Amino acid sequence: MLQSMELRSFAIINSEKIKQVQKHLPHIKPGNTSGSCCTKCFYINEPGNNFCTNCGYPLHKGETLLLYQFRNKQRKELLRQSIYSVQVARVLLYIIAAFFTVGIGFLFGNLDNRFFLVFLMLASSALFFLIARWSLSRPFTALLTGFVIIVTFSTIAVFGEFTNNIFTYEQLIYTIAVGSVSILICFFLLRGVRGAYKADLINEEMHIN
């Protein structure tokens, strides 16, 4: 008898505590959640949304689904073009590295300081080769580094010719040739840098979606 009375009093005390706790809880109004659950990531969206705010997938079939598919198609095409620009810039770095290696015997074979120049050419060749290999893992950083190095080398070469006291016709042709080739190389490297940046953004968006 005493045990049953204790149980009833314990139940009354617990019910009173539950009522007190419920007073402090936020009141949730039931709403219509039809079509608000994303079928891809199962995120619960607001009923008025057409696309999932978590992954961007359309919540309803029809025009929104067609728009989503069209946007993905555009992203893949832009990604393909960006990757192609990166590949062109990478091949160009390999060509520069090969030029420094092959041109050693033709350019400095009869010069007095040929040993120093050969070492400088081999170091430059190794540098551009490593940058090209680096662009396989970090294309944006590697191509930007290659662009800065090309601009620096070209500026030193061109201004070095202008500082000579005797400026011949051959030096003028050499300066124009170096400047033209450098501008062409920088153009393709900048396209590669821009392509790498766009590719990173598109890959991030497609990974989220």
C-alpha cells in the first residue's frame, strides 16, 4: 500500500516537472513539408524552394530539373575548356625546358664563360620542368609561378640589352624577338592560370552538388 502511494506521488512530481520544462520549449507549428525534402541529399528545405539550399538539386521535376541539367552541361563544357588551357600551358613549360637543354650546344659552344652559361641553362631547364610537373597537382600555383619567372627573365634580358653603350642592329632584332616570344608565352600561361582558377571553382561546385 505504501509502495503504491510512493509511485503515484513520484508520477505526479514527474508530470509537474515535464509541464514546467515544456513551458520553456519553443512551440513548433506543423507545416506542409510536401516536396521540401531533397531526394539527393535528404536535406529539409522550406516549402517554397525550387532548389535544395544544401546541394542545389531541384526539388520538383519539370522546368527546374531541365534547368539544373542544362547548368551542369554548361559547367562540364567550361571545365573541359579550362582543363585544355591548363594542358596547353603545361606543354609550353615542357617546351621551354627542352629549349634550354637543346640550345646549350648551339648558343654557348664557343664562348669563354660557356661552363657558367651551361650550368645556368641546365638549372633553368630543370626549373621549368619541375614547374610543369608541379602543375599536375597544383596547376594554379605552378602556372602562376611560371608566369612570374618568365616575366622576370624577359625583363632582365630586354633591359640588359638597352643598358649597353653600343646598341647594334642585331641587338635590336634580338630584343624584339625576345619580347615577342615572351609576350606569346605569357599569354598562354595567363590563359592556363585563368583556366586553373575556373577549374577549381567548377570542381568545387560540382563536388558540392
